Amino acid sequence: MSKDLSKKAAEMLLKGATLLSESCPYCKGVRVMKDGHALCISCGREPEKKDIPKNIPQQESKSTLKEILEKKMRVLSKELEQEKNHEKQQEILKSINSLLETMEKINKNP
């Protein structure tokens, strides 16, 4: 870790940046994030930026999320039906329960 990188990371932290739990995809070093920019303290690299659409209407994104969750629910239901191992069944049931809770939250928020 160079002194310049550690100094820059310290400055970012003092200005409200946060340490990321995910390590650097290049060197597995510690990363600091501020204003959407993640800096690796070890190698100084940032992951490639990906364009994320910003103008998705909220209703459209909710319906898309709802469709994804429903599809996942069908897949998990089929897995549960075919699974013989009791422990695996319990894991699948936990996932289904999480999906149901998420779907309920989506339906409550207009």
C-alpha cells in the first residue's frame, strides 16, 4: 500500500466514506467508497463502471421485481417438491419465506 493511497483513503474516510465489506476484485484488498466511487487501498484500482438506468419508472421497476420474485418462487417450489433431503428442504423453505416477505413488502408500498 503506497502512502499516497493510504492518505487518499484516510481523507475519504474523514469526509464520510465507508469501508466496503467486499474486497477488491483485482487484488482482494480493502476498499473505501464515497459518492459511488470505490477505491482499493492496496492497488488503487476501481472496478469497471456499469451503466445503470436511472429513469426507470417506479411502477415499472416494481412490476419487474415482482415478476422476478414470482419466477424464483416457482423455481423454488419445484425444487422443494423434488428434494428428498430434509435439511435441503428446510433451506428451500427459508428462501421461500424470505421471498414471501419481500413480495408482501412490495405489495404494501403503493
